[in-house]
Amino acid sequence: MTRWSWRHIQIGLKGLGDASGPGAKLAYLRYAAAQGLYLLIRPELESAHGGGRAGAVDRAYLDALTTANDLEAMARRALPVTVTPDRPASFNLLTPLLNPGAFFGGYRAYLGFAAALMRSGARVRFIATDQMEGSRADIVAACTRVAPDMAHTLTHAEIVDRVGPTPAPLEVSRHDVFVAFSCAGAALAHNTTQSFAPGRPFVFFAQDEEGHFHAHDSRRAWKLSTYGLPHIAIYNSPWLEDYFRSEKLGPFATGALGRRALHFRHALDHAPPPPADALDTRTSRKLFFFARPEKHTARNLFELGLNGLRLAAQRGLFEPSVWTLHAVGTNAYPAIALPGGRRLEFTGRLPLEAYRAALPNYDVGLAPMFSPHPSVPNFELAAAGVPTVTTTFANRPAPALTAAAPNLIPVAASVEAIADGLAAAHDRALDGARRVRDAAFDWPRAWSQAFDDDWIRRFCEILSAELSETTAWALAPQGRLAPPTAQTPG
């Protein structure tokens, strides 16, 4: 009989105890159950442990074995499929978390891509693989409330639940294409595709190089290995594509031509900046710190950002009689005292519409990012007229960032550099005309612009070229996707 590791029992009990009230405890249990597929470990670990109380060495050993089995489970996972001759061909978008409350950032891009596929004539199916919040009708209704611009896509797409260790078989056409949202999804998309269409690549909707989420450990190495699976890559920025090219990852591996790759630019959610004179005459001002202290968002450098704010406060910036300092994008944690009577106040996560409306009310932004991904809130703040400090990375040098969005103030990822950047942003906050002028940079402001007809044409060309021998997807004369029919020769 399969059992939980001691580590996961302890984590589970703590999470259940931390949840406040019956509703929160029930939600936690549902979440834990959805995630349980990857957390179960083999029965022999129980006997290897010996049944006694775990000491420090035992816990480290068990943690390592749990990680090994976690990686093995992800590497082998495949959805059971049944090839149905008369089923229309579909794009199957593997979606780890199907919950409109989480439809920010990368999920919005995924939905924008789905809308583009549907606009091109393709049939789209969302497949929840790790967590699905309610029924299809529940998800569409919730999306209508929290992200109404995305509701049309979910309304007209198929949505299925394949959460759990023994999901029901999925009906597919022999021409179906699977799309991955993550490295774990890449292995799942590859394994599932090979089970009914050997040799066919999947589509990898890559929004960062996920090895950067980890230390130089087995998880990082395994994630890097998934980029070697045969796929067509879609990157969320020209910078991310350049990074994969420079590192010879994915389609850019040694000997590959990179012909299976293209990129888009993430559409920005923001309200326009106020008039320049309104910015100049503000008597109170606010700072927006994209603050994410959780471990899984370590690339946002919360600790360095906080210490940069501390140093800026020590230098006399952000006078508390004028400035309010907000930490946005995470839970409503207790406020943090800063030098000179200043306080960093956690606002909690803002709903999408509230977030969009709030951006122009800020005067300085701080949004670090320590990975190849260019981030999104920094660009949205810049588009709302907010001088925003962000951090550079190997593929994102300062000149490239300022050329793309002049309201950005790119700095090195150090406390001193962040404090210096905040000083520059503090000064720029007083120049309303420059803030408004620099907000009008060339970047998509809607998903129909990010995935426009030209983008769809280029994607169709790649798809047609790469899948022509294994499936009948083709580029129609008008430059749009021509889905195969059940009668199309295979």
C-alpha cells in the first residue's frame, strides 16, 4: 500500500492547521488531494525508514528519495488516450491549475494564445492536470467575474478534468496536438503524444527557463532535460528566445536550426496614465513594490528589494508624510517597519480589474526579476506612467530594457544598485510630462495584438512544416490554420 512520506504528512498537518475556518480547511484538503499525484512515494521507503522516529539524517535521506520519485513520476506520466476516428482534431492545452482566480501573467498569455488558435479556425481543449476549481460552468462563470475579457475563450473551448492518479481515457483524433505550459507539462505532453502519434512534436509554451526556479540540483537538471524533448517552442519575449538560443536549449540545441521557435510579446493590462499636470500636483505619493516572498517566486528577489528599500529610506527617500509604500502581489502579511518611521504595507493580491485601475495611482515602481523572463508588472507599471526599477539579466541588458520601455530604470541585482535606482525613480516621479511621454512605448496592449494575424501566419507555417509528415494540419491559402478532418489521409 502506498503511503505518504513523513515530510509530506508534516507539511499536510501544518497546512491544515494554518488554514483558518472550515471553508479554508476544506479548500486546503482539495488542493492537497489535487497535488497528491506527485507527492506519493513508494512503499519501500517506509520499510527503508525502519518505522522509527526520523532524525535529521533520515529526513534528508527521505527528502532526497521523495524528490527522486517525484522526478520519476513526472518523467513517466502520460494521459491515457483513445483514438476516435470521427473526433475533430484539437489543440490540447495542458493546464496545471484551472482556476480563474489565478488567471494572471502566464495564464492570461496562455488564454490569449488559445483565443488566437480559435480565431484561426482550430478547435481548443483545456485539460486540467493538477487542480480544477469546480465544473466547467463554474469556471466560465468565475472567469466572467474576474477576467471578463478571457471568458469568451473558455465559453467556446472544451474543458475537461484529468486531475488524479488514474484519470479517465481522453478521446483524441490521430491529428491532435498537445501544448505544454511547464516542464512537467512538457514531459506529459511528449509521453501522451508518443502513445498515439510516435515522432510527433508537441508545442511548448515556454514563459521562462524553469531551471532558474531551483538551485543547481536534480530538479534543475531534470527541467533542463525536458527542453531536449522534440517540440515547437513559443517564447514569451524576444529576450527569452535569445536566451534559449545563446544557451543552445530546445530548438537551438547543437546542430538544430531553431526553425521550430517563435516568440510573442506579453500584452499589458493597465489603465492609461493621468494627465501630466495631475501627476505634478499630487500632494501624496505611493510606491508599488512587486513583492513576492514565497520560495517559489524567489526570482522576484523580495529580500534584495526589501533591503534596497531599507537603504533608500536610510538615505532619506520616501518621506513618510508624503509617501505610502505598498507591497503588492502576495498575501496580506504584517507591515514591515523601515528606517525613519516608514512602513512597507502588504495590500494582498488585487483582483485583475482593481490591479489594472490601481497602477496609474502609483508614482514609483519596484519589480525585480532575476531570470531570463522579462517580467510583466514592470512593463505594466511603465505603461501606466510609473518610473519603475527592475533588474537586468544576461539576456536583458539595461539599454535593451530602456529602449523597449523608457519608464523602466534597469539596475544590477544588488542592494546598492536597487537603492540608486529608487533614487532615480523618486526624482522622475516629479516629472509628469516625461512620465506620460515615456508611457507611450510600442508594446501590445491587447491579446489580439500580441497574437495578431501575422503571428498566426508564422505559427501556422512552422506547424505545417514540422507536422506535415505526421499529421494533416496545414496552412490555408489565406494564411490561417486549416484543421484536418476525420477523412483526411493520415
